Amino acid sequence: MSDFDVAVIGLGAMGSAAIAHLAERGIRAIGFEAKFPAHGLGSSHGDTRLIRLGYFEDPAYVPLLHRAYANWRALEAASGAELLTVSGILQIGRPDSGIVAGTIASCELHGLPHEVLDAAAMARRFPAMRLEPDEVAVLEPQGGFLRPEAAVTAHLKVAVGAGAVLRLGEKVTAIEPDDAGVTIETEHSRVRARKVIVATGPWIADLVPALVGIAQPIRQVVAWYTPDDAITTLGPMLPFLLDEAEGGSFFGVPALGPDGLKVGKHAHFMEPIDPDQPNPQVNDADLAMLDDFVTRRIPVATGHRRAAITCRYTMLPGEDFLLDHLPGEPRIVVASPCSGHGFKFASVVGEILADLATEGGTALPIGAFSFAALDAKRG
Ligand SMILES: Cc1cc2nc3c(=O)[nH]c(=O)nc-3n(C[C@H](O)[C@H](O)[C@H](O)COP(=O)(O)OP(=O)(O)OC[C@H]3O[C@@H](n4cnc5c(N)ncnc54)[C@H](O)[C@@H]3O)c2cc1C
């Protein structure tokens, strides 16, 4: 007999959500985390993560986002933690840019409230930000931000409260499926479970060799600026995405506290990294790029950088998700780290992973996130 029904490996955004959903269903679940929850070498730390409904990447994500919002609110109720702030979000660029055109298309298709502001209206309402005369902003009132460290902690609190076992600081070294279940080998022990969910973020390919050379961790840098001006605080300023076409997409969160305004560029310089090495230091080129953006777009913050950190995205082809059983292996469920835009979905990804591990499938729309779809994207 197995010691547990389901073992979850990796307790970042995705694994912590999965084990919470499993435990709430009365499933005997155990979670392994090599380090500690929301640590600085994973992808689920750094104060804030943006969330929005009008998904420019693909309107097909919107039903999952509705479910994610509901699940975040349910997690707040269950844990007592404040996790989701709905403040509104600005998605900025030229009208034909991917972010603006895609957000409007997504909002129109799904009947989501939104407002399009031209550069003059933006200057009046959000004076910290500078737009080019031919740019617009889509203001989506349902957008906002999540608190990643608190969200991971809340999911784990719910999981433990419902009877899950957590092994923190215990790295899984191998998973061996057989006819009766799966043996999970760790640095310290060996555990049997009927099913296993692998949600190991940048290290996903260590336990899922099928993803070697496909799931690519890259270096990401974010910086904080503390201008002495209230127009960069939440309210006078909103969280934003800004599409500079060939210059890339930037994101930011207004000052929420003493750390100030946070700014980054999606996928940064697309530099591959080895997840087993310490994060490479922030360098002059990183800072020059972010400072240049701030000088052009949020000039009041120029010269007020106070901190910058390196962290990790893990990219898949098509910048998409992978949520599926390992082909030919119904005992192993794989959850990819979601290509730099997955945090907002973690609350529903946890539900999906629990469905896959316990029911063998899910009613939620994840057809685009299968191994077969991944193969098709790789051409
Ligand atoms: C700077 C930055 C900004 C982002 N902004 C946004 C945003 O605004 N909105 C959004 O939706 N998303 C955003 N993302 C993406 C989002 O944060 C990630 O998609 C998400 O956090 C990935 O979570 P994860 O659980 O897959 O990985 P992780 O959080 O990295 O968790 C994986 C865990 O597995 C553990 N582990 C690894 N190997 C083993 C092993 N062998 N045994 C046991 N444990 C193991 C690791 O220690 C780690 O804790 C951003 C990411 C970054 C880095």
C-alpha cells in the first residue's frame, strides 16, 4: 500500500496550490520542497505579481482567469491572508501593438469592462507616466496584483490545516513509477505514493527528462525606484504593462510601501541560466536598460533607483503552459513554471493539478497545455 495518495514535488506557486486543493478534498498528500517556500532562487518571490482578465496573449485563457480570481478570493477566506488587490491595470502601446490590440480583442470577446485612454487623457489621469503621442492605454478595472510570498504561505497553511504533510528542505532526487504507484527518493528518505505531481519550477527538467532543452530557465531582473513624489503611489499610478514593440514589453507596479516603484522587462535579455548556479549578479547593462526605460516613461523616478535583484523565468516554446500527464505515464503529472506569466493562474493551476492527479482529467479548459500541443508549437 502507498504511504500517500499524491506526492507534490516543489512547493512554489504551483505546488503549494496543488497540495492545498488535494488536502481540501481529503486526499492523503505529501509535499517536498528542496529549500523553503518562496525562496529567492525560485520564481515565486519579489512582493508582487500582476493579474488581469483581458488576456492579450490569448483570449482562451480568460475562463481560467475567472476561475483563478474566484479561487484567490476563496484562499483569502480560508487563510485569513490578504492576497489580491484589484486596483485596475494599464496596458499601454500603439493601437496595433500586441498588448493593446490583444487586450481589447480579449475584453470584447469576453464582455470585460475596459476603457481606452489616449496620451492626453493618460497625462491628466496618471501624470507619472509618459506616453508617445500615438500610444494609448487600455484601463482594465479588474486588473491588479497578488502578493506572491503570502499566497504560497496561505496555500501551505490551508494544506497543513487539512492534513497534508510537508517536508521542507528535502530535495527529491528520483521518481520511479511502477504498476502499483511511484517511489519518491529524496536525499533523506523514500516514500510511496499512488501519483506524483512535479512542479519544480526552473529545475523541472531534472525530474522530467522529456523537458531537457525545452523548458529553459532565463535570467530576469527587476528594480525598485523611490522618487519623492506621491504620483508614483497606488491610485495616482496603476500597475502597468507597456509594449515598446521591437524594444520589448515592460511591466511595473506603483509604490506600495517604502520599497517604491517596481519595474522590469518581460524576459529581460533572454539569457539562459543554469538553475543550479547562484543567480548571476545584476550588472551595468541590466541597470542601464531599466534606468533608460524609467527616464523615458516615468521621469519623476529618474536617478532614484534603490535596489535591483536577479530572479528566474522558465520559458517553454510559445511562452505557454504545460499541465499534463507525462506521455505514457499516467502516474506522473507535470506542471511547468508557466513562462513568466503563470503566477496569477496558480490558484486554478492547483485545482487542475489536483483534478489530473485524482480524476485523471479536468473539466477546466487545458487542451492547449498538453504535451501534444507543446510538440506542435515546437514544429
Ligand atoms: C520577476 C518575475 C516577475 C513575474 N511577474 C509575473 C506577473 O506579474 N504575473 C504572473 O502571473 N506571473 C509572473 N511571473 C511568473 C510566475 O511568478 C511564475 O510563473 C511562477 O512563480 C512559477 O511558479 P512555480 O511553482 O512553477 O516555480 P517556483 O516558484 O520556482 O517553485 C518551484 C519549487 O520547486 C522546488 N524544487 C525544485 N527542485 C526540487 C526537487 N528536486 N525537490 C523538491 N523541491 C524542488 C524549488 O526549490 C522551488 O521552490 C513572474 C516571474 C518572475 C521571476
